[in-house]
Amino acid sequence: MNPFALLCSGQGAESPDLFERFPFTKTGIDLKHQILESGRLAPDVAGWLANPKAQPNLIYENHYSQPLLCLFQMMVWAELSDLLPPPQFVAGYSLGELSAYGCAGALAPKDIVGLASVRAKAMDAAAPAGRLLAITGIPVERAAMIADQHGGYVAIIASDDHCILGCLAEKADELASVARMVARNVVLLQVTVAGHTPLLDSAVEPFQQALVACDCQPFKIPVLAGVNACKILSKEQMGKWLPENIHHTLRWDLVLSRLTESDCSVFLELGAGSQLAHMALAGNSSREARAISEFRSIDGIVAWVEKAVERMSSS
């Protein structure tokens, strides 16, 4: 069984120098120009991309970060897809689940970027400003009780004692203060919407309509749905489960369990950070996981994946 899996990260590690971090060649740059010519990036977002240093902080706003992160991941995958062994699965964390369908070949890169723009707009319009809090060191069930008592929700479950809570921005400090009394660590994330909670119920339909309108190609790689780790291989399944990512709890714990049960032991994180690689390694010495941000060259990424797959296949 192929032990290789691809992980697409979400928001949180983006920065103004995002497109300078990867050694893009003509392949990635040509794709960027094709997407720009398609008009799928809003004019102001395309303008930012031409000169990030003029207004660097805009990359942290939903309207900019979601389509730009998806563009970045599509460019990186264009560089790597023909050089790496085919992954057994591709899974995406939060926004990364949308990019996962681009890596799987189900949706064209321009549609991924266009859908990210629709997603960001719908989420921004759905509710007042929100916040996300990372909680570690207490059972998820206890974190859920605290959230419920203070107007919050469990947005993401990463493991038995690691979850993300979402709430309205005005409730965030109160919720964080209460959580700090019992949790090992509480971090307020730099996110302005409470994704994966019922606060974004009204964002689902606009995104779903845009998704249905996109052409879907045969899947080259199965995708694992973020809300339940189901194996997705059709447009119908994608249309059912991808929109649920917006307003339902993400079960990253189930995704990692599904990957483990499928004998996946080599993970490459595609995105701006390395959080998913770290989570894949947590407490498991029989896995190897790296993020593209850890490498200086495309050759280095390819060499590591090939050697890691060889090591795990022979162990």
C-alpha cells in the first residue's frame, strides 16, 4: 500500500512574503498568470499580489488570504505533482480542504481560486466579527461545555485534548479567561471569522451554488472530507460534504485516524506553515512528516518524499 499522503493547510501561517517563500519555476508562474487572466481573483486582490509590500497586512484579511492561499497551493502543486509519487489520499484542514480538490484533479486551479473568493465573501457577510481560540490540555468534552456556557462552539477537534473554539469577537476574551483556568494552553488565533460554527450557517448556500456551477473532472486522488473523514471520489459527494466544512465542526482527529488505518505514514504539508506536519507526528514515531516550508528547493522536497516512502515501504 502506498504510504504517502498530501495535507493541505488552511489559514494561520500566511504572511506578506508568502509567494517569495517557495522557489517557483516557470511552471508555477505560468499558472499564476493563467489564473490572473481568468479574472478569478478580485481586482484589489490581484493588485495586492502585484505589490505586497504596499499594504502588507491585507494578507491577514479573509477577502485576501483565502484566494491567495489557494493560489499559492495550486502553484506549488503544479510544480510538484508530476515529480512526486501519487498520494494515496489528499486531505485539507479548513480552507485547505478546498485546495485538496484542486490537488485531486477534481476542480481546475482557476475554479479553486474563484471558489475561495466566494467562500471568503460569504463568510465575511454571514456574521459579525468572530474569533477562534486554540485550547490544549483538557478533554474536548470539557472545552465544549465551557464554550457552550459562554456563547461559543467547538470549531475543530484535532485530538482528545486539542481543539479550536469559535465565538463572536465580543465573547473571545471572556471565553479565553475561563478556559485558561483549566487548560494547559489557550491561544487567540489571528482569524476574524468563527469558521466551522453555526455562526456561519448563512455562508453555506452561496458557496454551494458556486460549487455546483463548476465543472468537475474525474478524481486522480481520493479526498478525505473534513467533517467526517469520508472518502470522496465524485462531484455529488464533494457537493454534499465540502460546503459543510464552513459551518460544522471539523474532525481532523478522524482524518488522521483514517490515514493511519490506511497505512499512510509519510505526510507532506502543502501550504504556508507546518502545523499539520507537527500534528501528524505527535506521539507517533512510526510516521515521517515535513512541510514544504522546511525546504529550500523543489529537488529537496522530491528527494525527501521518495526516500521517506522507500523507508516506510520497506519497514
